Amino acid sequence: MAGAGAFPVEQADGKPAPGYNTSMKTVISIPNAVFREAERFPRRTRTSRSQLYVEAIAEHIARHLHGAVTEAMDAVCDRL
């Protein structure tokens, strides 16, 4: 399926189009103290900064999605 933009990022077989990868680069603003710790953490744990951000975001999303599911289930139970 092709991407929604002007250039397809996927071929018909679902693989990335030539010149594209499956990663997304982004720019974020975070407080200096958090940034400094985020710089130190990968060195202490022998991982990459990218991996730290991927894991942190995935954990945050999973934690909040669980809460949304719980809230939805509570709402259903309240209606019974």
C-alpha cells in the first residue's frame, strides 16, 4: 500500500520503497536534566540512545493503553 504523501514509501508487496527505511526520525524538546540522564543511561546499560527512547515510548504507550482499556471496561460494567 502506498503512503498518504506525494511519494509512495511502500511498494505493492508492502516492503519499503527504495531509499526509504522503516524507522522514523523525529525532533523532540525535553528538559535539560532529562536529556542529560538520557545521554548517560545508554552508556551505563550498553545500549543505544535510540533503543532507550523506543523502549520508553513503547512502555509509556502500553501503560496508558492499559488504563484506557480498563476505563472502557469499567464504563461497560457501569451500564449493566
